Amino acid sequence: MTRDEQFLADDKMRAEIARLIAEAGKLNEEAGKIRRETILYPLVIATGLVGSIAALTTVLLKIVAG
């Protein structure tokens, strides 16, 4: 392998490594988004449920009290 061919092979390898690093970064970002959504959605639903129960309890207490 000539010196020019070796430089070309090295450049191709560096470009491939850079592409793989960028792809890994994108995948990590997407995985983080999925993790946040996995935690956030049930939390929002639970908060809404607790708020609904509190509001219903308040209304029922007002009705019973008079």
C-alpha cells in the first residue's frame, strides 16, 4: 500500500468514526427523550387524578355540609 493510499484509508476511517460518534449521539438523545416521557406521562396522569379526586372531595364535602 502506497503512502497516499494509506492516507486515504486513514481519512476514510476517521470519517467513519466521526459518523458513528454522531449517530451514537443522536441515539443517546432519543433514548433520553424516551426515558423522560416514560417518567413524565404517568406523573402527569397521576397528578391529574389526584387533583380530580381533591376537587370531587371538596364538592362532596360542601354538599354534605350544607
